[in-house]
Amino acid sequence: MARFILSRIVSMVVTIFLIITITFFLMHAIPGGPFASEKKLPESIERALEEKYHLNDPLHKQYIDYLLGVVKGDFGPSFKLKGQDVSDIIADRFPVSAQLGAIALGLILIAGIPLGIAAALKQGTWVDSAVMFLAIVGVTIPSFVIAAVMIYVFSVQLGWLPPARWGELDQMIMPSIALAAYSMAFVARLTRSSMLEVISQDYIRTARAKGLSEKVVVFKHALKNALIPVVSYVGPLAAGIMTGSFVIEKIFAVPGLGRFFVESISNRDYTVIMGVTIFYAAFLVVMILAVDIIYALIDPRIKLDEE
């Protein structure tokens, strides 16, 4: 296990290094500069800004300086937000997105997995049909449509929940459900198909033939193997939803990282774009490592040290 984790950490470092390099040179290859706008700045001011942010240094020097800064956790200053560092912006915005994502992830797991199990165990009944209908609705209807419908029904018509902002418990309900809807439906379908495949295996039939109760067969023998595909899906999903969803954050005015990232693209705030991209990549590879470890703990047949 230790050798496996060490090898994956080395792989993570290499991956993040490549992402930093690719992101840096792509940003510098984009036509125009970070201070380009419809109203062109006087040349003297633009030159002074480039000198202030060392944009007139040779490209290789900028790259080395940026790389050394990232190693120290310094992503540089924002070009558009005066007096703010990218690291501080991420530290301020990420907890909001992480909180929204964590609530949504909890809903996905708490609702999606039990619904999938119930549909598999009640295959062909009204329970199965109802779960599959809800899953199809959740997968096919875009999250922004679900968000708009929820705002209209629960805020405009019924007045039960506030339509926007973030911080209070009642302000978290609709954004979390809207963000979780698609993945909740997908996890339910994935759990159902995986459970159906597992309970048709010979070892499950053998367990039943030995007289074990259905509860023991399902939860002790079948569930662990049925959850393997779900775990594989949830790892990258967690990284995605916990780093921010622009659409949901924009609709509900949530001051998260996803909304700010897209706004920084519109503003050509290159250091913010690079910093958030690198942060997201690092978060993603850490989550993938966590999934690999959980995957092995669920399925003892996997030998990590042999990989």
C-alpha cells in the first residue's frame, strides 16, 4: 500500500507540473494581453503595468518565476482586482463552493445509492419503474431548468425558500438539490445496473442456497462489489462539484469559485485563470488517489502493491 501511494504521489506531482506548464504557455499564446479592452489604454500606462507585473521579462524567466511561486503556494496577484492575490481569492471563494458541493454530494450518495439498490431488489415492480422514471427525468433535464422551476415554485409561488444568496440553511437547499439532481439520477441508475449484475453472480446464489437471510446476502456480500463502479464515478465527480458550478452559482448568486472562474475568463484575468486551473487539477488528482485507495479497500482482490 505504501509503495502504491508513493508511486501515485510521484505521478500526481508530474501531472500537476505538466498542467502548470501547459496552462502557462497556453495563456501566453492567446492573442492580446491581460490589459486589452475595448477602450485601449495609453501606451505608457500599459507599459507601466507590464513592468509592474513583470510581463516584459523573457518568457522563460516568467515561467520559472511562476513555477517557483506555485511551489510556495503563491499564484501571483490578480490583474483585475487591485490588491488581491490569487491565493487569497481561492481561499475566500473555494470554501463556499466546497460547502455547496459537499451538501450536493451528500444528497447524491444518501438518495442515489439507496434508490438504486431498491430498484434492483424490486426489479420489475412499481418501485423499479418509479426510480427509473425519476432517474430519466434527472438525467435529461438540465440543472439550470431544474433551478428555474424550483425558484418559480418554491420562491415565487409558495414563498417557502429565498431565491438567491448564500449563508443561511434555507438558502442552501435549492442550489444543493439543483446541483445534485443529475448525478443523483445517474448514481441511482449506475447502482441499480451494478447491483443487478452482482446479484446474478454464482457466489450470491451460493450464499442464498446456504440459507443466509436476504439482508445478509445484499449488505454483506453484494453491496461492496456493487459499489465499485459508483466509487469510481464519485471520486472525479466530487472534485468537479466541490470546486464550483458556474451555472448554479450564477443562478442562485452563490459567491463561489466556479462563478468567479468564468468571470475571470471574461475579464482576461490570466493569473486567476491559471491559479484556479492548477488548484482544480491538484484537487482532482488527490480525489482520484483517494478513490483508488477506497476502491482497493472495497475490493480485496485488487493488489495495490503489484501495480
